[in-house]
Amino acid sequence: MTEFNNRIAAQREILRAVNSVRWSEELYGMSGGALDRWVRSNDLDQSSKLVRLLRDAAEKLFFLANKSQEQVTAEYRHRSSEVSGLTEEIRLELQQRS
């Protein structure tokens, strides 16, 4: 259960950081569809650093979601660490936009 809570907390942390900036529409989730809608609604470039970071984080969170029922492996810990790093990169990118 701890892995599930950590993944959800990581996702919430990313959403909180993104939504701390004023957008036409907030980001409501990390799914591909939610990201696509947010990018379109805010007229962002798909190839921008922020969008690429968010998609990378979403991919890693998806991996963690599919592994949360298994034993915590080295790969799981590695991906969790990557999500933490991406979260910090997202924060830095958002600060540059403000």
C-alpha cells in the first residue's frame, strides 16, 4: 500500500505545482487524455520542455501504477527516484514561466 500512496502523492505534487501557475484550464490528471486536453486548452507547444517533462513523468507514473501490486524492485525504486527528479525539473520550468 505504501507504493500506491507514494505514487498518488507524487502525482498530486506534480498537479499542485502545475496548477500553482495561472492557466486557462488547470491540469486535472496525468493521463494522456488529460495532458492532451490541458495542452490544447492552454495553447501550449507539444514540444515545449514543460510538456515533455510532464509526459515523461506521466509515463513513469503509469509504470509505477502497474507495478504497485508487485514487490518493490530496484527498477520501481529507480522510477520513483526519476519521478522525484522530474517533479523538481517541472517546478524549475514553471518558475521560469512565471
